[in-house]
Amino acid sequence: MPYKNHSLLHFFWIYFGSVAILIISAGTFYFHEQKAVSLSHEHDSILHYAKMQQYTGNSYAELHFSFDIKSQYRPWYEKSVMRREGGSFIYEAPTQRPNEFLVIKKRTDPYDEIREALLIKISTTVLLLLGLFSFLSWILALKAVRPLKMMIRNLDVFLKDLVHDLNTPATSILLNARLLRTKSGANDAKRIERIESSTNEILSLYKNLSILLNEHKVESIKQNIVSIVIDVSEQFKELYPDILFKLELPKESVQKIDRQTFEQILGNLLANACKYSSESDPMVEIVLEKNTLEIKDNGIGMRHPEKVFERLYSEHSQGHGIGMHIVQRLSQSMGLGISFDSQKGVGTKVRLEFGHR
């Protein structure tokens, strides 16, 4: 997608651009430094040649050098330093005679060869480094963008699942509402039941999304959870009249919880237990003993129970893949320990442990 490529290129040019500026600047600086060193060597060699001419009475000869004797007097402050004219370095050196000085010329061929070789060497090194760091920058950019790409991919899947999950109950509500308007009869109660079921499914999805967006702040206080378990289970008994609910609860169990959060946890767990119970003899068991609450079903189970808390993971077409992830987050927010056990074709058991932390 365009925004993915844009982000990738943005990260790449940040990494590579910064390194490229550093490498090119370092190469340019090194070239000028070495060029200055070479010019200093040329200057030193000319001075050495001038001294040898004085010691030998202008009879010293050396490759690449030549000189002329000038008799016109020039003060020392008018004498130029080494300069380049055409293919020669020129330097004016004084002699022992006041009105005489040497105009020394040295061919620039050796210096030019050294400078060109240096330029080729530095340019090659810079290009190799740029190639290497462009590859490294691309790898770093891919790694830097990977979490973003995963988030976008998960968001795409989430939105598709969300649209699908909203479409099913919304279509059911619309269809049954039209039937109620156009055709009244013995099936009205069943149609109203479908509308209520679809509305509850949308409401459940809304609550899950609201909690996922951290709209509710968890504030835990001590209270009797037995009445809460009974209230939530009664709601599901009405929604799933064909399922046998077995409750083994004490008269009282005071735990430190947030009521809304705890109800949402129970709602998600019971919704899964009811959806995936056995079709022939569906049953859901709720057992509360001391500081442990277990919810068990005799349904279809799961192939990969170890992935159940992963966000957006779902093995079944009925689920939207965020319920168990939310259950884990909410359990952690209240300090509840949660464990999950499931066997394919046998059923699923979820255990909540209070006072876990």
C-alpha cells in the first residue's frame, strides 16, 4: 500500500541520507587534507632543489626541475610563494647575490598523477561505503517499519472482521424488523428474539471495543462476586435456553474487583462457552471455590489453545478474535490470574484466580 512504501522510503532516506552526508563529507575533507600534504611535499622539494643549486653553483640537475636566473632586484616581500602556471609549479628563490634570484620550475605531472590516484581511491572508497550503508539502511528501515506494517496488517484484519461481525447482526435486525412490519403472525416472538440476540451481539462488540480503547477506568473494591456471577449467568440462560447451566457457588465470596470489568470478563467467557458448546447436549459449568472461578463447556475445543490470548486470533468463524485478548488485559488490570485449557472435541476450561498479585 502507498503509505507503507512511503514510510519505508522515509525511514530509508533518514538513515541513508545521514550516513551519506557523513561519508561524503569525510571523503571530501580527507581528499583536501591529502592534497594539502602533497602540495607541501612539492613545496619542500622545490626548496630542497633551490638549496642544492646554491651549494653546487647552479650545476645541480634533477628530473622534472628547471630554473632561470633573473638579475632584476625584487624585495623579499614582493617575491611570490609557490604558484602554479600551466603545467609547472613556479617558485622564486633568492641567491647569495643581492640582485639575482632563481626562478625554479617543476613539472606538475607527478603531483597530478598522485592527486588523480588519490581522487580515484577516495571516490571508490566512498562509493563502496555508500553502497554498503545503503544496503544496511534498507535493512534497518525494513526492521524499523516492521512493527508499523504488522500494526497496519492487524488493523486491516481487525476492520474486516469488525465489518463482518457488525454486518451479520445488523442484517438480522433489519430482516426481522421488516418481517414484523409486513407479516404479523405466530413467528413474531421468534423474530423479536432474533432482534434481541443480534442487538446483544452488537452491544457486546461495542463494550469490547470500548474497553479496548481504554474508555473505562478500572477501580477495584471488595464486594461479593457470587451475586454478580448469578446475574450474568441468568442473562445467558435467557439468551441460550437450550444450554444446561450448572452452577456450584458458595453463599458468599468477597473479592476485590471492578464490577463492570468483572462483568465484561464473565460475559466474554460465557459467550464463548455458549457459542462453542456441544450441539447435541450443550452444557456450561460455573464453579466457584475459595479464590478460584472455573467456567467449563463440553464443546468443540481448540487446536491451538496456546494462541488464545493473541490479539485478533480466532479459530472459528463466529468470533471476532478480540474477546479473549480483552479478557486477559482486564484480568491483568484487576490482578486476576487466568489460565486456559482446551482439547479439540472435548471442551474448554478457563480458570480465574483472585488475589493473584
